[in-house]
Amino acid sequence: MRPAAPSPEGAVIQASNDPYRDWLRARLSAELGVNEAEQVIQGAVQRRGWTALRALGPRDVVAVLQDVYARLREDYGDARADRWLEGTTLDLARFAETVPVPAQPTEGPIAPAPTPIRWGRRAHDLPLLLARSHAEIAGRSLAGIRANPDLRALERAAEWDVQATQAEVRRWETEEMLSRLRADHARIEVADQVAAAAAQAQLLDLNVRELEDAVRASPAAAPRLAHTRLMAAQTHAFLDAFTPLIDLSDADTPLTMLDVDLAHARFSLGVPLHPNVLRARQALNYAQWHAGDADGSPAVLQAHHALHLAQEEARAQLDTTLQAARAHQAALRDLKVQVETLERRAAQLQSLGGDPLSLARVRLEWRQARTAARVQAHRLEEALKLLDALVSEGDTVSTPAP
């Protein structure tokens, strides 16, 4: 029998095979009533296509809490809904520190016969293959422990081991996803730079014509003309080299604005669900099993210390990522305003029949501001994908900027 787990109110409830569903049901029952709480959970399960018997984990609970939050906002307003969601999510993070995600054992021998490795595989694929192998072995080990009555006391440590290996798989899958995302972002950012260079070339060509007229009137403008011709030649050389390599229409892709509350309490789950923290917690449970009743043994104390260090490191990484995301979000908002202002100026100049040089200058400024905004939007999206991979199952919703 597994040890009991703390309830949301601090009482002790008998652990089950679905402790996060039990926690969620108890928490929602206090707010909505028992029957309605069960209906909310079942509705969330059906909408997301989860199987009815699927054991819920902390990320699943976050998704259900978002459903309830939307409902509370309509019924009671933002202030109360925000307080409820923050308090509930922080309680969930504390619960996740003590209760592993229910794990299904993997059938088969603990050490299956290895299959031949295909040579020529990309080096960055190997950590993911290794992580998946570790997760499979951990699942089989859990099955072996549950089947052996002499090892039942080790079940909790084995469950943490399964969760830690699965988190490591998720970490490397996230790295793979981010690698593809960064490649897509780089392609669009290069297109932005080429489009900005094309706008600059147009402006420089107009400047050259203007200075040629000025030189005919006064030879003193000759140095400026020579310098402008040099910059125009360099810009055209850049365009000749890079324009064939990109799809210039990528530069007209709408800017992506990510509507995300970076102060949301759900990000607190980034600490207990961090792979290194889960691994340290598994090591602590294993040390406690090995020590028996000797909680003060050196191995247990050392494991407690290692867990504390892992939590502090995970918290520092989470804070750094959140701070970077907030900085990108703030910069993006400012640049979006600048882009919209320049768009209005260009439209006004064109409608009033402004001179080509002034219009070209505004269009260059618009392209440059848009390029800078795109970079901030991409870095923000990458940071949010990293955070979402750790604390939730879904992706951050993005909307094109108007």
C-alpha cells in the first residue's frame, strides 16, 4: 500500500491510483460542490479526448483549472477568479512536491536486448534516444518492483524514477522542438533583414540622384555623393547574394503577439516538475528506503541537501527565463507601437502625395522597426515554449498582430 498523501486542506487522505484527480475533485468540490466538480472534470476529460480511465497529472490539472478559472471570471469577476487560481495553483505545486505522477509500468524484461544502432544519426538525436531508453527501463523496473512483495516499499522511489525519466524525455523533445522553431525563426528574420536592405537600397538610390543634382550645383557635395554611392553598392551586393536564398514574402508574415500573463502562478510548477528536481526527489526516496527508519542517516541528509540545491537551481532557471520573457514582451509592445505609428505616417505621406525620398525614409524606418519587433516576438515565443513544455500540456495561444 502506498503511503498517504496530504489533501488540499492539509488533512491526510488515503493515496489512490489517481491522486491528482482526487486532489482536483476535493479542491473543486469546496468551490463548486461535489456533483458539479465531478461534471467539470469529466467535461474537461471529454473535450480534450483523454481516456476516461487515464490517471491525471499536474499538467492535466492545470488545464482543468483554466476551465474553472474562465467560469469563475464570468460568475464572480476577475479579482476573485485571479485569487482563486493563484492560490489553487500554488497549492498544486506544493502537492506535486510530495506525490509523483501515477505511472504505468512497462511490460517486458528490465534490460531488453538492444537493437542495432543506425550509424550516421545526428549527434543531437542521441540524448533523446538515451532518455527514452531510460524511461522504458524505469517503467519496466516499476513493474518488477510492484510484482515483488519484498520490494513494495521501494515503489514510491520507483514512481519518482519513472516521472524523472519521463521529464528528461520531455526536456529533450522540447530541445528538438525549439531547434526546429529557431530554424523557422532564423529563416524569417533573414527575410526581414533582406527586406530592410531592399528598403535601404531604394533610399540610397534616391539619395544618390539627389546628391548628383547637388554636385552639379556645388562640387562640395562630391564626398557625400561618393560615400552614398559606396553604401548603395555594398547594399546591392548584399541583396544580390541573399535575395536568391530566401523567400522575400516571409518578411510580410504578420507579427505574432503572444497574449500571456507572465505573472501566472502556474509557472510555479516549473520547480517541482523540473527534471533535475524529480531526479533528486527519486534519490531522496531511494536513500530513505535504504536507510529504513534512520531518517537522520548521512545518506538521507545528503539527499535532502541535494534536493534543496536542485530546487534552488530550478527556481533560478525559471526566474531567469521568466525575466527574459518579460523583457522581450515589454520590448515587443513598445516596438509594436512604433511600427503602427510608422505605418500611419507612410499611409499619410502616400495619400498626400509626399516626395519619394521622405516616403522611402519612412518605409525604411518601418522595416527596421518591424525587424526588431520580429526578433523580440521570436525570442518571447521561444521562452514561452520552454516554460509551457515544463508546466502544461498545451501551447501558448498566439494571435497575429493587427
